Amino acid sequence: MPTISLSFWERNRPILFHPQSRCFIRQSQDQLKQHAAQAALSYIAPKLERKSVVGVGTGSTANYFIDELAKIKHTFDAAVASSEETHRRLTAHGITVVDLNAAPQLDVYVDGADEIDKSCSMIKGGGAALTREKIVASAADEFVCIADSSKLVNQLGAFPLPIEVIPMARSLVARALVALGGHPIWREGVTTDNGNLILDVHGFAIDQPLNLERQINDIAGVVCNGIFAQQAANVAFLASDSGVTVLNPLQQG
Ligand code: 5RP
């Protein structure tokens, strides 16, 4: 068992050194993700009925949500998964998973984000699941985003924008993205659940998310891009050391 030693403190958080992986660990990041997941569960639980179907995202924050969802699995009908990984975790918890084609309507979709702005537009796809995430989200009545508060930004774009691409179009799409002002990097060694590739685009200052989302979708060979502006969240639960903040753009006016 490796020894994890306390190395230093940063903004009241213990930063630990993990010798085996030779990296520093922000001890409370996972706790914050769990708090956001718990807040989302408290928010959706009263809305669920026996026939309800819940869409479930992908990633470490979504995993915490799945663990919470398992506690109320007898109160709703089934879940739709946004990735093979999520499908496996849901099933392991004994939650019934149905194909999207068999689900007439999804009450809610809950997922994490790589970045989110105050209007609840997001960058997603750090886990390469963006296409299925966008599909499942689009089928739901409500999108609930869960994240630790470090994901909240004034403007999207510091996180490299993931784009799922048909393999034969990789270079073609990359050149089109350069023409739009980005610097695409092929995420080598990664194949999506749909058998495609990911380009991570650096250098986009995304001041008009919806426009850029549409522009990138227009490039032949692009399957999906990680801007979720058309599919923005309806509400976001962002956990920090001082509690969980709720972002609700419609109520903010
Ligand atoms: C996966 C995603 C995730 O929601 C995003 O990468 C956030 O992940 P995490 O919850 O692990 O920080 O879009 O494709």
C-alpha cells in the first residue's frame, strides 16, 4: 500500500502526494463532486414517478450520481445510459437500463461538464462520450448539470473543445478547424463508443457558443462537438467548499 503524505495546503484544501502515481491529489475535489451529485438527487427525487426514465451522463461526477441514484432505484422505471461505462455502472447497481429507442420520454438527464458558464452552456466530452451525451440529453425534459465549482467559467474555451470525428475525415476536419481559428490535437489511442476519433481543439475563445456549435456541426466528417449551447443545462448544481450553488438561468431572467 503506497504512503500518501500531506504535502501542502492550497486555499484550505489539503494537497497530498501519491508516490505510486507520482502526482498530487486535491483531497476534496471528489467530495465536491459527490455533494453536487447528492444535491441533484434531492432535486430530482420528488419529481420521479414509477414510470419515470432517467438519462445518465458519463464521468467521475456522473458516477457519484449513479451511486446516489441506486439508493432510490425502486422509485422509477429505468435509466438510459450515455456510454458503455455508465451502462456497466448502472447495471452493477441493479438499475434497469433501457435502450433510448425503447424509452418514449426521459424525465431528466443528469451529467457533469468540463466547463459551464452562467447561462449553463457547457463544454463536454472530456470522457469522449459527447455524442451519446448530447443525444440522451436532447431526449430529456430537463438537463441537470452537476460539477464542482472549478468548472464555472466566464467564457467557454480554456478547456480544449472535444470533437467526435469520422476516422477517414480526421485531417479534413482538422484543417477546417484551423480555418476557424482553432488548434486541433488528435486524442491518439482513444476510440469512442461509436467507433470514431476525438480531436481536442485548443485556442477557441468561445464568446458565442451557439454560433460556434452550429459552425462546427456544418463541417463534413464531424459527428458531434462538445459545445452544449443548444442543449444547455436547465439547472446546475455547483459544489464548492462553502456549499452547493444553484445556477438557474431561466429564473435569473
Ligand atoms: C464525458 C463528459 C464529462 O461529463 C466531463 O468530462 C466531466 O467529467 P468529470 O465529471 O469526470 O469531471 O463530458 O464525456
